[in-house]
Amino acid sequence: MLVLALTPFLLQWLAPKSVDWAGVSEISQAYGAVSVPLSVAALAGVALSLFYQAQQTRIMRDERDRAVHREMVYLAIEDPKLAACWEPPDSPMTFDRYRQLMYVNLIMGRWNAAYRLGDIDEATLRSLLAQHFRGEIGRLHWAQARTGWLSINVGGRTGRSAEFAKIAEESYRSAIAVGPAVAANDYFR
């Protein structure tokens, strides 16, 4: 602070007596005028960088949460005692069927994440879901899980997750309109 206060006196003492201080002042003001747009550009760059970092942090946090969820589902798929810690199915079923539905939920979660991140577009998503809902297990999963997906993702929210749930619902309804699902027992021979 003291250096700033003493700078004019130091410059006057060091400069030759013939210096035109009014001219130096005008030159200084010209440089000041040029520095304002450069400062604005630098500030905009910092703001964009912070915005980008915030997005990256959100994506990393989302992936971390998904990884934890996947691990919990994998444990439940392998152990009926852990599976009983999750919400019960809407109707009684075998543990094998429950495992299939849990796995389908992972598939749907992966497609949802890919759609939200822009890794797949709407046309690709619709194609994946059209094929998915041809099958018995895909339809059974959505029949039981759709209320949750729609209320969590669509209920008052906008964005890619809400779009995903709406597209899934439309694809499910279209598949039902086409006819019965392919039975899981008929997939392989």
C-alpha cells in the first residue's frame, strides 16, 4: 500500500525534468481503455471455466452415486436376504424373476444416463426401447417400475431425465399396442 502511495513521487524524482506528464497521462488512459475489454474477456474465461468445472463435478458425483447403486444392486441380485432390504415387488414372484427385473432396472438406468449425457440421441433411445419392450421382462419391469420412474423423473421436473421417462412410457404403450410380448422362455432355443 505504501509503495502505491509513493509511486508518483518516485516517478517524478526518477524522470527527467522535461517529461510531459499530461502526455504520459493520456497514453496511460489509452492503455487503460484497451485493458478493460481484455479484463472482461479474462473474467468471462474464468466464469466459463468455473461453469465447466461445476458441470464436471456434477457428472462425477452422479457417476459415483450410480456406481454405489450398481454395487448395491449386484449384491442384492446375488443374495435373497439382501434383496429383501429393497422395496418388495408389486406381486409375489420367484427370486430369479426378481433378479431379472433388478437387472433390467440397471439397463434402464444406463440408458437414462447415456441419454442425459448426450451419448445417445432420441432416435437411438426410441429404437433401443422399442426392441426392449418387445420382451416379456422389459414390459414387466416397466409395468411395475413406471410409476416410480415417472413420478421421480417427470414429477415437476424438466430436462433429459423427464424426457427419458416420457419416451420410455410412449415406447412401452406403443409396444403393448403392437401385441403380446415375446416370452422370456422363447428368447433362446
